[in-house]
Amino acid sequence: MMAKSERVSFEGSQGAMLDARLELPAGPPRAYALFAHCFSCSKNNLAATRVSKALAEHGIAVLRFDFTGLGASEGDFANTNFSSNVDDLIRAAEFLRDEYEAPSLLVGHSLGGAAVIVAAEKVPGVKAVATIAAPADATNVTRQFAGDVEKIAREGEALVQLEGRPFTIRRQFLDDIAEAKVEDAARALKAALLIAHSPTDATVGIENATRLFVAARHPKSFIGLEGADHLLTRREDADHAARVIAAWAERYLPADPLPEAPDAPPEKNSAVVSETGAGKFLSWAAAGQARFLVDEPEDVGGLDAGPSPFELLSVALAACTTMTLRMYAGHKELELGRITTRVKHAKEEGADVFSRAISVEGEVPAELQDKLVEIASKCPVHRTLERGAQIRTAYEAGSTDA
């Protein structure tokens, strides 16, 4: 499913406006979720963006936001603490409930993972909680500025370096995390829990995952993120965590509001498109092994949740062109780099015009460039569009599905 992102904002627990991104799936969401980022991070770090977008591709809308004083949110970070983060999460859940739908899933990374465990009991309707590299004890976060803890306790505050950036940490922050009871919250958690953790996490050790898992009641699950670091800086690690969380969460969330995609016709070069009942035009398309949504842009009444018919026609011409050029290169034993074809459809003086541009990675001699342009015009879809085609239409009386 093709997801899209919208920028939104809401008032946080301390009155500051918090900047957020709402990742929306194609078509109506099956559920809503909240994502809490790691300590001193932002909503735009790799784990937050990849997991949120993956969930959206599975039909789950996700709100990821910057805690007070971080990222693009307003407020003073020095006046925040673990409890204020939990309160920000509660306000985010209220925003979703008032403007869209109450969240069914909470996801948190690092200290954000501890925060979602604690916040869960105060967010009505939560069915599932997923954590990534979460500490069982919120005081674990002081390891990131261990050399400054004594100064903070003695002088009341200190300017510390976190991920190469300066932050003011005050004594009230230390006092607050000392009172946080993350394991107790996990023990009382009524929602399903997934704990994702790397056994080689050097920031929050794997023993934290063990403590949370032992404390929590069933249903609970664990997934090892072997080889990953604490921040999931490798894209493949973030992608893996995202896919696992998305697949796991489906069991605990409402059924997809869209009907199942139809089966494709068995004949070659055949397709079927069936309305979903959502929106004015949103439909399932099936061809061969592919299933995908098609739609129209919002300016003509659609949800813009999938390619439009003319975009699909442009895809057909582009695909046929690329494939035809690759067949030609194979036949002539040409060492061509990756071929890319771009097609744009427009109306010019009442006529349909497809503008096509082809490119090849690497150096291509001028004479070969001219030959590739010539060969592109020989692709079957190009020829069909130029000469036109006969279309026969029949009504299938009584047909309820394709």
C-alpha cells in the first residue's frame, strides 16, 4: 500500500506546541498508532521514520512527534523529564482520539520504549505495545552522560553532550527517572507486548529485555535484532524491526476495512479492477501475481491512494520501453548499464501526448543513443498506442466478483 505523510501539531503537556508527522496508509486506516522516539533524538531518526512508514504500508496510521524541547517542537528541554514525556504521549493520544481515532498501538524506541510501557495504562483502547531497545530501568539513560551526573546533583544542572549536541540536564530530571517504575508498569500491562532488542546493544544491554519480558504477562513476544546497534543506524536493521512489528501488530488490531483484493484472471495480459467501497474511486487491481490499489487524485474526488488510470498507462509504456531496450541489448550483446524510462502524459490541444525519456547508467556513444531512441519506438505498447486498439465490452449479468 502506498503511504503518505502529513505534518500536524498539537499542544504538549507543558503547553508548548509539538511538531508531528502523521504517516497515513493508502485508503482508510485499519488502526492508529503512536511512536515515541529515543532520548534526545527526534521523530525523524531512522528507527522512527522506517517503523512508522512500514506500519503505514500495512494499513496502520502512525503519529510520530518530537517531545517537548526536541526537534521542531517548542518548549525547553531542560524543563522536561521522563514523566513529561509520558504526559506528552498521553496528549498525543488525546489529539489522535479527538481529530482521528484513538490509538490501538504504541511503539517506543529506547527511553521512548520505557515511556510507552508506562503510558499504556493511561491511554484507553491500547491493544498492543512494541518496544525497541527499551531499558527496564529509566535511570539507564544516565549512562549517556555518566561523567556529568555528580555535577548535576551538586550544582543543580550541567550542559552535557548527547550524540554530539549540547543539552542542559537538571537535577529534577535525575530525581524523576529515579522514581520511574518501568518494570512495575510492564507487570501491570494489559496490552500485548513485543520486545525487540539487540543482544549486542552497547547502550542498553540485553539484560533489560530479559527483565521486561519476565515482568510482563502473556501475551508477550521477543525478537532479537542480531547485529544491530542501539540506534538502528543500519537501514537493514531498522527495516527488519519495522517489518516484524508491523506483522506482529496485525494480530491485535482491527481487521482491514478494505475488502480482500480480487484474484487476477488466469489468462495472460489480463487484469481485473474491483471497487473497495472506500472513497469515490478507490479500487483493487489484480494482474498476474500483483495486487495494488488504484485511485484518482484528490482534486477530482479521489483519495490519491494509488496510481490513476493514465498513470498506469504511462507505467505500461515505460515498462515496455525498458524491457524492449534490454531485449535489444541482449540480442546485440551490448554491455548496457541499468536502463530507466520516464513517461509523462498530458493533454495538448485536445490530444493525448506521452513524453518519454530514456537513460542508461554509464557512458553510451552518441550513435548508440540514437539507436536506442529508434528501438524504443518499436516496443509493443508504443505501437498499440499509436495505431489504436479495438475494445469489446460485455456485461456479466449476476457477477458479484471477478
